[in-house]
Amino acid sequence: MNTVSARTDAQPAVTVTGLGEMGFALADAFLDGGHRTTVWNRTPEKADRLVAKGAEWSATVRDAVAASPLVVVSVKGDATARAVLESSGDALSGRSVLNLTDGTSAEARSMAEWVEDQGAQYLHGQIMTIAPGIGGAETVIFYGGSDAVFHRFHPTLRLLGGRGTLISADAGVPALYGMAVHGTMWGALNGFLHAAALLSSEGIGVKRFLDDAGASVAALLSSLPVIADEIDRGEYATPYGALQHHRPSVEDLVRESRARNIDVEFPGYTLDLVNRAVEDGHADDSYSRLIEYFRKR
């Protein structure tokens, strides 16, 4: 496809600052979508393939920012993102900034305030894929911040992921969404890897286990909406599957792991949470009661 000839006035010019693995993929997606794309990176040679494809190289952040109404930032860490934007000087005024740099919710909110003080509009994005997933129809990106920026550039943003959603006017919320997904992922993966260690110690194939127990594992994910509803309502009493019935199974898992020389820290932490809740009088509550033990009092 000739990306240069495919560009039209209806497709806004885009600047991408930062050409790491993710930034390169973002710029590439904009080029494939027919947008005039200006790029900047501390190491100029990282732009060579993009320039050969039709991107315009800018030697300074100021010139890169001035080249486009939409400025996309994809660098390593909030401090770097702030330094890059600060180096653009007054060129930021009147622009729309889409910051796709990882960081905390507080950092995103602080960046939004600073960008707005420069006379620009701010949108924060949390990308829920690795670089090869950019542009996929099912790729999820959580956006927070300026409604005006999201809707003005929505066709452009769809080039990055088909399931991009504006979830809040608060620029910090996308970071929290991303952390919640990752926290769930790491918890599930750690649990699965502990299970895999237990199974393989007996010579049982992990794939065979999934073939036999896949329905049970899938049912765990289907229970998340029920748990979420209990947490939102703050009501944990349940007639079935109460914490007192979880405890013996967790105790067995810890004892079995120890006997097989499998690390017990992961299931041991779960047992500690369950024990504390039961001892505090919550034996008849559902597992969702344990959220109170993740919250510091």
C-alpha cells in the first residue's frame, strides 16, 4: 500500500515521540492507516525503517510536536515522558496529547494537569497488549481524560486497537484498570505454575490435566462477576462454599506441597488470609470477604 498517496485532509497528522518496541509499532500503525506521521527518538537510527516507509523524521521534540495536532508519547516511565514534553516548550499549546507511557494513576493525573496548564488537551491510554498486537481488532486499550480528544481522534485511535474504550474523564483510571488486569493475570499464572509444579512432581502432564479439568478451571473465571457483585455490595454471607470449607483444602495443598518439596509460600499466604478471616468470625462468609484483608486498616 502507498501510504503517502492514501493520506487525506480528513486524516490528521500524528507525531509519535519514542520509538521503542511499542512506539515503533504505534507509528507503523499510523503509517499503515494513511496518516502523515512525524517521529522523534533520542536514538535517530531507530526511525530509519519508518522513514523509509514514509514517516517524517524530526530532529527535535519541539519540531515534532509542532508538526501534528495529535502528539503520542510512548517512552519508558513518567519522568521521561514529562521531560520529553517539557522540551517542546510552547509548541505544546493547542495540541492534543495522548500519553501511552506506563505509570501510576497519580502520575497520570499529574501529567494531565501539567499538560492542560500548557494549553493542551490530555488523554491517557493503557495498552493491554504487546507490540505485535497493535492494530488488532480485539486489542484493548483503556482511555481516560479528555472526551473531546477521544472523540475527535477516534478513527485514528482505532488503528491502534479495535477495542479502545473511554472509561473515565479521570486520566488516572486507565492505569488502575491495567494494574487490575495484570494483578489478576499474575495471580492466576502463579497459581497455575504452582499447580503445574505439583502435578509434574508426580509425572502428570500439565496439558493432560487441562484436558481433564478444563471445565473446572473455566468455571473459576465465570465466578468473577459474582465475587465482584459481593464486593461492590459489601455483603459476603453465603450458604455454600464458605471460608470454613475452603480452609481444609488449602491446608491439604500446603501439606502436599511441603511433602513434595514444592514452594509453599504462595498457598501458605492464602491459608494465612483464610485463617485470619475465620478467626475473626467470618467462617460463614464467601471467599470475597478476603478483600478486607488486602485493604490496610
